[in-house]
Amino acid sequence: MKKVMMGNHALSFGGMLGRAQVIAAYPITPQTQVVELLSEMCADKTLDATFIKVESEHSAMAASIGASLAGARTFTATSAQGLALMHELLHWASGGRNPVVMGNINRAMAPGWSIWSDQNDSLSQRDTGWIQFYCSNNQEVLDTVIQAFKVSEKLMIPSMVILDAFTLSHTYEVVDLPDQKKVDEFLPPFRPEIKLTPDDPHAFGGLTSPEHYFELRYKLQKDMEKAPALIEKTGKEYEKMFGRYLGQVEEYRCDDADFIFITSGTVGSTARVAIDELREEGVKVGNLRIKVFRPFPFEKVRNIIKKAKKVAVVDRNISYGHHGIFYQEVKSAMFGHHNSLPIFGFIAGLGGRDVTPSTFREILGHVQKKDKSEEEIIWIGVKK
Amino acid sequence: MSQDKKKKKMRLSLPEEELMNPGHVGCQGCGATLAMRYTLKALGQKVVLCIPACCWSVIDGPFPYSSLDVPIFHCAFETAAVSASGVKAGLEMVGDTETTVVAWAGDGGTFDIGIQALSGVAERNDDILYICYDNEAYMNTGIQRSSATPYGAWTTTTPVKHFKNRPKKDIDAIMAAHRIPYIATASVGYPEDLFKKAKKAKDIKGTRFLHIYAPCPVGWKSRSEDTIKLSRMVVQNATFPLYEIEWGEKYTLNIKLKEKKPIEDYLRLQGRFRHLTEKEIAYMQEEVDRKWERLLATVEGCQ
């Protein structure tokens, strides 16, 4: 069934079709519609779930972890300040191996107060042990939630499904809602091997000495390393059933490209428009959109961009005192493999500043002029 | 007939069955261990405990061991109440509607860092049993003051020269203001009363709050053999009266005092109060008297 819906509602429908059993959430702009619709679904029993209307995001994640540990499929959503407030518990969810799935609407961090998009909120959570999916359209949002449940529950690692504030969260697009029966077939109920129950008492997360802690973290990393192959496999399985493939990256006209843009989120869809225009003019450009940031798809990125002459990474984020965050990752992917490939790092669109097709023309201008990047950060559109 | 009577075994006032085993790492004379032991006797095995950072997150024993026969979720410091709500919701969604989900926290995790989540849970009347074992300071981190520390007490962050100069936070009144179905105070010095209250709380639906006085010899600079004595004296001198509150309004006094004892003897058994002058003790006595009178009036008003 096709339906016109906003990105936030695509998250809600993802949670519904995934048959989330416990939802604990707190409102924050621009996430509110996600939980409004879910609370309606719970109230009218379209979704058989318990909705805990908590008093903070910190409690939202705490309740989600508790519910997940008890063996329930758990979904929540937040944004920016709310995600930052959850920080401690993001570690708790991954460290405790609770496969919570959460939507996060990318919103710039205060101060000054901003409700508009950039990626510093979610990228600040890089090292918390969550799988991170970045989406570029509402269909992808819905499809990713369903797949995230499957991947997370297989690996017992939580997932974050991320979309841009307003350019996606509040933008209406046509979304194909998959048939519930087929989704059930794709995503069987959550049945963890071990859970919190008096029938089989265990103590979870107790005092862990240096004799054991190290191994627990080693195992988390080892399972994280299984994610790339699993995401590809799950994506193919999903494609077989629903006709849409998701994977770690999306390649657009990269095959013969001299210049490749590397993007994420909705900036990646804008890039496609710019590329079509530039190709008409005879410039051989392509776009590589990174859909999974953690674990980082090193191999995919390496194989796709190695044939290009130059690469431009467009970051809607910054690690202060370093560079754009995707830029760092791409450089580290190529180091020791293709050291001579010129990689340029651009920062654009912080705090919701528009990123348009002309942004890409400007970026291309820089890349065409120079043989290699002389600066680590090239700012686009900033009033210096 | 009289001989038959003699032959009869002593009748135990609490069930013999233990859900807490030897091997825990509590200190000598620890009130918190008694609180857990008695509570589990009342609640039985169909229990899940959510324990935030507190003495009990250590007492239970290190990974991969546990001294309890019930499952434990060691949760984040400020999340005991809402972790329990999450567990309860999760268990219900997977078909277990019977298990009592308990948040088991110290006074720091209840009065201070956990109060926001606790207030949220109580306002929603989530179906959990919240138990605070109160040893009146951050004992696990080495005796720092909490908002449960009483007036006059020494701690490592309220040194003698600057002892705690504010009263203990009235958490029971705060909880009563949430109009939850059941609140009770208890003391490890009155195990039958504690047992009865835990059992009663188990069978009530909604948020139940049990506040257990639990001496800490290490932090109070008291003798470990005085733990029971102190936890009886504190009731008898009305510093920690034992009462119940139903739906935030109906107060019942459980241990009535024919003769209310003065607080001085109680204070003198604890090194944490050693520095107090007579003037300060007199002030504290006045405060206890005033609060006691107010409680009696409230109880009377409910009858």
C-alpha cells in the first residue's frame, strides 16, 4: 500500500510493522510526530505495544534497555539534546547487548538553540557501540527500521536510524508500506537466548573485574565486525521480498567518474541532482552515499573510490580541532591502500544552512582547481 | 499437655526459606543485607531486581557470581525506578504478568540522583515496587553526604567543622504528594513489620514505595553489633517512625510509642554525631518532637 507521509511517520510505521512491543519516548522537536503517531497506534491497538511516556530521554533509554533485557522488542526515537542526554545509556544498551532500535532526527546541538539539521548529535555518539544508519528518503527510513531490528537482534547490538531534521523528518514523500504478513516472515519475533526472568535467574551487568571486562568488549567488537556482511545479506533478503535493496553504501554514477562526492543523509539526494546536471555538461562526476557509518564500510568505500581521480567528502558536521568526521574516516580507509588519491574535505550546511545543487558546483570548482588539498577543511558558504 | 507444649519447636516469625546466600560481600553489621534478606523472604522467587549503583551493586558479588536466587539487572545510577518500569513492560509484553519488579536503591540513588526518574514512575503509577534502603549517605563511594543524611552528621564531605546543617529530605512526603497507592517506612530492627509491609506491597498494583532504615557501621562509626539496637532505637525515639501512607492521604502508624525515648543515647552510639554539643542535640530533639507531633496529628486526622 502506498501512502504519502512525513519522514517521522515513516519511522513510526517502521516501528509498527516491526511489531515493537515496548516504546518509551520523550518529545523533542523535530521528533515529536514519531511518538505522537506511535502513541495513537498503541491507543487504538493498531500496534500491540506498551508505551511508557517517560519524563526524559535518559529515562526513555533506561526503560528501553530494561524492556529489551526482559525479552521485548523495543523502539524509541529522539534528537540532538535528547540523544546527548541519553549518552550514558547508549553505552549501557550496547555494553549490555540490548538490541534497541532508535530513530534519531539529526538536529544541531545548542547553544544557540537550533532545531535545524546537522549531524553532530549522532556523530558525537560514534564510540558508544551502536550501529548507525543514515537515510536519504522516507522509504529508506521505513525499510531501514525493519532491517535494523533484524540486524540488531541477530548481533545483539543496538541500532540508530538517522534522518535529517525537516528536509526529511517533516517532508512528505510517497512511501510503500510493505504487507504486514510479509514483514512478519522477514522479521520473526525477538527471542533472545538469555533474558531477565525469574525462571532462569542471572545477574546482568554486575561488577566486572579486569579479568573479564576486556573480553566482553572484545566480543562486542567481534560482533560489530560481523555487521557489514550481515547488513548486505539482510539487504538482499529484503530486496528479494520487497524489491528494495539497502546496504552499507549507495553508489551513483561512480563507475567512470573522475570526481566522486562522498555524502550522507539528504545531502546525498541533493548530490544526485547536481551530478545529473554536471553529467549533462560533460563532467564525469559520481556520488557515494554512506548509509552505514558504524561499522564504517571501509572495504566498500575503498573499492568504489579507488578508480576516481579526486574525491570530495562533504561533511555536515565537524570534530572541533580535527576535521569533518566522514572525511577522517575516508582518509583512514585509504591510508596504506591508495595514499596518492587526493581527498578533499568540505564542511557545509551546519545548523541547517541549505545544501543545494549549487553547493556541489562550488565544491567541484575547488576540486578541479587543485591537484591536492592544501587545507584540511574547506568551508562552503560560511561568512568568514 | 504442658509437656507437649514444651516439645513444640520455636515458631519462626519469618519464613525459613532463604533467597540470599552466603558469599555476598557486605560489611559486618550491614543493615542493607538484612533489608534484602527480609524483603526477599516476603516477596519470594517471582521477582526481578533492578539495582543501580549503590552498596548492593557490590554486595551481591562480582561477575559472574551472584549471592541472590533472583535475577538482577544492574542498572545505571539514576535509573532504578524507570529501569524497573521498562522491565515490567517488557515482561508483560512477553507474557509474564506475575513477576514483581523491584527497584532496589540506596538513599543517594533515591533521594538525589534517581529522584527524577522515580517521580516520573510514581506520577504514571507504573506497576513497580520501589525499595530504598537508607543508610543516610553515599557509603559505597566512601561516606559522602546525601540529601538523606540527617542534620548534624559528619561525613567525608561534611567534616566536623562544617557538619550537615540541613535536615534530611522528607522523601516519604514527596512520594505521598504523588498519590501512589502505597508507601511504608520500615526498619531492619523490626523484621516482622518489614516482612508484612513488603508482602502487602507485593500484592498492590501501581507504584509502591518502601523506605527501609538500614544502619551502616562503617559510615556511622558505630559498632557492628549495635546495628539492630540502633534500628530499634531510631523507631522508639521517633527519629524514624514506622508508618504507612495509602494513596498519599491515609496515614497509619504501625509502632505506637507509649514512651518516646530521647535521641541523645541514639546519637551517642554513633561516631558521626560525636562532635555535637548539647545545644545542637537539644535543637535536634526539638525537631524530632515537632515532626513527631505533626505525624501524630496527621495520623489522627485520618481516623
